Amino acid sequence: MSSQESKTAYWKENLRYLTILLSIWFLVSYVFGIFLVDQLNTIKFFGFKLGFWFAQQGSMYVFVILIFVYVKLMNKLDKKYGVNE
């Protein structure tokens, strides 16, 4: 694989990771926290309405988890393409 092909493959895989992780973030923070809040409020989670929990805390927890997942995925990708530190 040439250097340019390697860079292109690396970037495409990186964009695929970003698309998946940002889609999860969008789903949790906007869809669950704003659009589906009334439906989710019928479910209790740790004593709170689930829609309220997603809007207030859940989306932040998921965002922090997604950061750690992205770091792990990028470290793995860097090793795969030989650009790790």
C-alpha cells in the first residue's frame, strides 16, 4: 500500500468512527433528551423520569464514555497504520 493510499484509508476509517460516535451522541442528547422526552418520562430510572435523566445527566455520561471509546479506537487505528507515538 502506498503512502497516499495508506493516508486515505486511515482518514476514511477515522471518519467512519467519527460518524458512528457522533450519531450515538446525537441520538442520546437530542433525540432522547429533547424529542422523545415525553415518551421516555413514562419510564423511571434510579427514581427519576428517564427523559429528564437523559436531558440532565445521561447525555453527559454518554459523551464522556464516547471520548474514551474514541481514544481507544484511535490508538488501535494508529497502531494499525504505524503512526502511533
